[in-house]
Amino acid sequence: MNAMKVVLHPTFMKKWKRYFFGAFLYFGVSVGGVIYLGNHGFLGNFGNIAIGFVFISNLSPINGVGVMTYFVRCPLCHGSTVTKSVRQELPDYWSAHCRSCDVLWNLELGNSD
């Protein structure tokens, strides 16, 4: 029986960092904008609505990080993979296993144990 190959995923961490930075920037601008507008009296009676809108709109980028982590494509065959946080081969990192290529992709995301 052949051993599974463990390979570093070539693009996942770049995409993940770019998305996370964009979500963090969006969060900062939206929260900062509401605070700035509220302090200068531009929101008036709509302050609570604006705060609620900012809170709800910031949930989608946070959920996007999780979706991006669980739906990883194999760079070799572009097929779907099975993502797990702990495997015997990579106990400290998230990994994605492609069944058709029999490759275990190291996603470079560490577990916070």
C-alpha cells in the first residue's frame, strides 16, 4: 500500500491572507465610519439602524473565512477535497485530502490547541 503524499498547498495561504486582510479592512472602515458619523451628528435618529447594519454586514466576511477554509480545491486535478483540522500525518495543521490524487495538502493554518 502506497503512503499518502503530504504537499504544501501552493495558493491557499495567499488567498486566505488576502481575504482576511480585506475583511479586516472592511470591518475597520465600516465601524470607524459609523463612529465618525455618530460623533459628528450625521446619523441622527438612524444611529441604531446604522450600528445594526454594520454588525450584520460584518458577519458575512467572518463567515467567508470559514467557508474558504472548508471548500478547498485540489491544485492538481481541481477536484474537491475533504478538509480536517487534525490528521495523523499533520497533527498541528489544517489539511485537505484529495481522494482522486491521493495527496494530503498542508494548508499552513495551525490549530490552536
